[in-house]
Amino acid sequence: MALDSPRLTPLYQGPDINRIRVMAEACKKPAFSLKSLAPSRNKLTTIETQRIMSVLDETIHKVELVTLLSSAASNHEGPEEVLGEDIMKAVREHEELSQVFLGKFNYVQDEERRLREEEAFKDEGWFRDRLLSLQLQKSHLPPLMQQVKESTKDLLRLLLRHPQAARLLQMQSLGRSAEAQRFIDGLMELRGFLFQKLLTSPMEARDKARFVQAITRQNKRNQEVIDALESELTASLKNRDAEVQKENFVIQELKNHLHQVLRFSENSLHRTKHESEKQQKADFRASQARVAKIRQEIQQLQLQFHNLLMENREAEQALRKKKYKVETEIENWIQKYDTEMSEKQDEYEELDIIHKEEKAQLEELKSRHSALVEEFSQIRAEQEVISKRNWEAEQEMLRMVRAATLIQAVWKGYLVRSMLRSKKKKKKRGKGRAKAKAKAKGK
């Protein structure tokens, strides 16, 4: 947030500095425009940045739910049908616990303020007793605050297990207080800033640094121009001082002339003084009469003051009695509170014992679960070995089937070739015999 700089008016009427024309070279434009400094990406690409944003979104969601609990608890029309009896019961218990904590906290603050106001009586016994009771009340606040925190966590877990109820509760945003809304708006603004920061790459960050350096150099050049203007201003101030000296000389001459005029006016002054003395005597006589009248009025007012003082003393006595009665009632309430808190402490200790027993049972179940997990891992390893062996046997069977098929194919080819050879030999023999018969007939 920018702060408004105060404007100082000049202490003298000198030359108008705004009319001085500065003759300087126009500075070069920065290498990087403001548009180029915007992030080039619109979405988060890395898992780490997405996790960061998801954690912040979950936090904002939980804050929105927590800030609506008070309005849901104060609204008696319809929330049980919408949210459910279990959730509304937890919400009312949390609200009662929060109200108890706020009441005690405000009471402690009021007591501290009163003790600071009555610090002049710190050596008195009642002051020390009240201080001890205040310290006792302060010691009760941390456990109660822890209970409020635990209640808030349990209520958030219950709402997150019922998403529909959480959505219906979030629709009642009109019941949220202005402070809570400002806090949520601040978180949303933080989310936007963090989102822009995560979208910015190292190259873009380097470009921003260069842009800042360029602005710094430009600011340095502007400072040099300002120094030159200040030197010109000092020179003009010197000229102004010379002119002031001349004007002082003229003023001195006018004073001398005025002194001469005063000498001539002494006679008229004496006459005026004599007339004023006469008027003063007349005024003195009139003032004495007014003083007597005022003294009489003062006596009447003193009598009225005395009567009012007596009436106020009686009222003060009545108020003191009432204050004593109220203090006794407060002490009775404190004793009643102490007894109730002792009963609550006993109840808390019993619940703590039950919690420890359940925690021991949980540890036993965890040990059993770890043993079952180890046994399951062994069985799974054995199943993987058996499946691997079956796969190897299947591969071996496929290899043997392929080899048998190849052997059969080779054998069949061999048989076919041998049959073809035998047929060729028979044909050759038949041809030879036919030729021999033909030769014999020719002879």
C-alpha cells in the first residue's frame, strides 16, 4: 500500500520552481515492458506447485467452514434437517465451548484492566488476593483453549466426511462476520500472489530483476538532474538574500522617518493619555459595583455546591453498598465455578483412562496387522515363484512342440523326395526296355 506523501508549503515567496525548464536528454525506454513481465504460463505444471496450491485451497475451505459455525449454531430454523442431527449437535457443543472460553477470556481482560487502574493499592491484601485469583483464572485458559482446538478439528473431520453438509453450510455465507470475511479475502489475495509467484519461471524472474535494475539506473539519472536543479536553487537563493539585504536597507530608512513622525505625535499622545485616565476612573467605579454583585452570586453558588456535595455523598454511600453486594455475589459464582471445574476435571481424567485403554488395543491390532501383512507378502512371493515356473514350463512346452513340428515337416519332405526319386527310376527303366524291344523288332 502506498502512503500519501505530505505536501509542504514554501516559507517564502521566491521564484516559481515549477517554471524552471529542465534541459536534459530524454531517457531511453526500458528494455522490458510491463506486459512482458507477466507470467507466460496460465497453469501449474509441476507436482510440487500443485501440492502447495492444493494445501492452501484446503486451508481456505476449512476457514470458510469454521467461520460459519457460529451462524449455524445461532440459527434454530432448519439447519438440523439440512446438516443432520449429529453435525448440529457437534456444532452446538463447539459453540457452547467457544462461548465459555470467550467469557472467561473477557473476564480475565477486564480484571487485568481494573488491576492496572487500581495499581496504587498493590500493597493492600485484597489487591494481592484478586491478583492470585486472576492468575488462577489465567491458568484455566490454556486447557480450555486446547479443548476448543480439538473440538474444531473434530468438527472439521465430521464435515469433511459429509461433503453435502459442508456444501450446504458453505451456502450460508451471509451469516459470516465482516472480520472473518476480511480474513478470507486476505487468504484469497495471498493465494493469488502465491499462484503468480509459482507461475513465474527463473527466466521471468531474471527479466524482472533486469527491469528493476533499469528503473534504478533511470532513478539515478533523475537524481543527478535533481542535484543540478538544487544547485540552481541555491544560486537563486543567494540572489534572493542580496535582494533582501537591499530591502532591509530601505526598511531602515523608513524606520528613521517613522521615528521623526513619532516625535511630532507626542503632544497628541499626552492629550489622549489624560482623557484615558479620566475614562479609567469612571470604569473603576463601575467595576467595583459589578465585583460586589459577582461576590454575592459566588456565595449563592457555593451554598448550592455544598448542598449538591451532600447529596452526592449519600448517593456514593448507596453505590458502595451495592458494589459490596455485587462483589460478594461474584465470589459466590467463582466458588461455584471452581466446584464445577473440579467435577469436569474428574470426568476428563476418566475419559483419559478410557482413551489410553483404547490406544493400547489399537497398538495390539497394529501389531497383528503387521504380522498379517508379512504373511501376505510371503504368500504373494511364493505365488510369483510358482507363476514364474509355470510360465517357464509353458515356454519349454511351446519350444518342444515347435521342434516336433519342424522334425515332422523335415521327415515328410524326406519321404516325398524319396518317393519321387523311386518313381523317376521306374520310368527310366520302362523307357530302356521299350527301346530294346524296338531295336529287336527292327532287326
